[in-house]
Amino acid sequence: MSLSRQQTESLCDQILGLVKADDAEVWVSDSEDLQLRSANNDITSNGLVDRVRISLSVSYGKRSASISVNQVDDFTLREAVEKVQAMAKLAPEDPEHLPPVAPSDYAEPLTFSETTAAMTPGEALAHVRPVIEQARAAGVESAGYLERSVSGSALANSQGLFVHQRETTVGFSVTARASEGGGSGWASTQVTDAGQLDLAPVGERAIEKALASQNPAERAPGRTTVVLEPAAVRDLLGLLTWSLDRRSFDEGRSFLNALVGEGEDPVGKELFGAKANLVSDPLFAPAPCETHSHGLPLTRTPWIENGVLRNLTVGRFWARKLGIDPQPGPGNLIMPGDGHSLEDLIAQVEDGVLITRLWYLRMVQPQTLLYTGLTRDGTFAIRDGAIAGPVKNFRFNESPVNVLKNLVASGVPTRVLGSESRMPVHAPALVVKDFNLSSVSDAS
């Protein structure tokens, strides 16, 4: 279902008009996803999925409840309002409950492209087919996934707030597998405007890695210098920023508590390497995001600047308790790079490992933000500044905090897909010393 701004606002007004509770907040989201899958060097499926979701929260004083529905007919909406109001009256009081946010000014986002919204299944196929032909010509098996998403979201509440924003993205990833020797390669891209979509280089990278990674040797695990390609970097950055929270620190539950002295504030401290920089900016054109977070305006926010922690996320309740302004979390992540090519970064490494991407990341120790996971789809030894051949994959045990502390050099930022979140991320490849490759994994 594709709802216009006018239709969405009318729907929000209709729902709020049915509510008799003290306060109410309604979130309406709709999306149209075009999905194209390939495997074994052939198209396997395509689909066009329409969704609409309505979430309504109501409160009587500090008693509140929420409900979600996926239909917009009058009967469903009336029944939902009646049910959620009945639940709210029975709910226990929440001492941290706050009234809905007041209206504010929001920048016009850069997240929508008419070209993307108009993309047809035939046009999507025209982008993907050359990648399949590349794989056939190279003698490898490919499996790809393209998703074009057109979505809209609106937030309205009983305080008079109404904000509606639209978003489009096209994401594509492809895995190439060599028929012999266990070779596997992967590459991806993501854009807002389908007019900027160029899948040929993506296919070439995946195929090249698949052919080059056949018959990997076993390299001893241990701490070593690694070159992390952008897909690996984006996943690690996301794990870090999710944990930059003021309340967690104040209550002694954050990895930051171990990095500063008792009673010290981590903001303003140099907790990372001098080359570490991380910002969010909803109006950053290569990887934009919405310009509000649950009604709070999003603006350009530095999180880490030359190794110094500059900001922490602060929720509305905790901000009121501290008497400060709330600070929403990032809607996107941007890591500037030094501008080195991947070849230049590899040339800086005397002995190390090139990692294409990471997989199955899981928390090990919250106190230090230690995670574990696996390398995947192209892991190579580096010797004397050059690729020295494929090696078996590794399990790693490492913290994104240490990654930024041990950052040596960085490349050209790019926007790629990851395995941990859908957040837009613009990040470069990184050279990182003392990365803990803890054991060898035979999985290819």
C-alpha cells in the first residue's frame, strides 16, 4: 500500500479522533518492496510486497498500553482503539512514563528518489542479469538478492505533532562460489537513487574473491594486523554506537565505566585512537536518513572526534532527570577516511590478514563490549604489502572499542550492506593492529 502524505494525515486524524484517553500517539508506516532473488546463475523468484502497519499507544496518567494492526478499515481501527484503551486502564503505573513529544521543526530529508520509486521489476532484472552473465562467463555459481524499498512513515500525537517522511533504497548483494576448492566471494552496494546503481563492479569483486580464495591455507590464529573492508567496518561501528548511552554509564552498566575513573565523565575524554572519527548527519547525501527520531529532531552529531568521545545518547526520561536536553541516537553513521585505496592499505601491512566481511556477531562480554563472530567470503593473507593467497576463515573475539583504539589507517568511504542492521552507513576500509583472530574455522 502506498499512502500519500494527505492520506496518511487523514488516517492519523481519524485514529486520534477515536481516542478518549488522556494522551495518544500513533505511528503509521507503509512500504512497497520489490524483491529479486537469483541462485545457481539464474533468477529464482521475484515479488512485490505491500505492507501497512499502525501502532497506537494511549495513556491515562502513567498507565499506558500499545497495540498494532495491519489493516485500515473503520471496524479494525475502532476495535483497536477500544482494546488499547481497555488495556491501558488495567496497566500498572509506569514511573518513567512521559507525555508525547511536542511538535518541532524538522529538516526536509534527502531520503526519497522518484527514480527509485518508479523502478519496475523489468528494470531491476536489467541491473541483475549482467551480474549473472559475469558469473557464468567466469565459471562460478552466483546467488544474489536485490531489494528496492519505497516507504513512508508518519508520527502523530495528541500534542498536535504530525511529521511524515518518505524513503527509498536499493540494496544488492551477491555471493559467488567457485566450483572447486571452496572459494567464496561476496560484495554489495546500497543507494538511495536507483539512477546511481552500478552492479557490474559489485559482481566483479565477488567473482574475483571467489576465484582467488580457492584452496585456502591454514594460518595460525592470534593477534595480528588486519585490513577490514567496509562491510566489516560498518557492522563493528553499529555495535559500538548502540552502546553509547548516558543512562547505562550513569548506572554503571556501560563499557565506558571501565575506561574512566570513578566520578569522571567520559564525554570529552580521549578514549579511542587519534584517527577515530564518527558522526551522524541525516542530510549526508551519500547515506541519508530520516530527520527525526520518534519526534525528536535529528541533526549532525559528532560522536567521536579524533579519538575523543563527544556525545552520548540520552533518552527523554533520563534527560528530564538530569535536567538536560535529550539526545537521540544516530539514524546513520559516517566515518571519514584518509582516502587510501584498498591496495594502498594492503601495501602498508608487512604481515596480516584481509577480511571481506564478518558474520554471526554475538556479544561475549558487555563490560568491555567484547564480541565474537566469523570471517566470511574472502579471507586472505597479507605478506610484505601484498596479497599472499587465501587462508581459512577465523573466529574472532574483539571489541569495536579496541578496533578504534588500534586504528592505523583508513581508505575511501563507501556505502555497503552489512549483516547486523539496515542503518545507512558510509565507512572506509580500515587497517587495525592487534586484532584478535582467536581460532581457525574450516567453514568456507
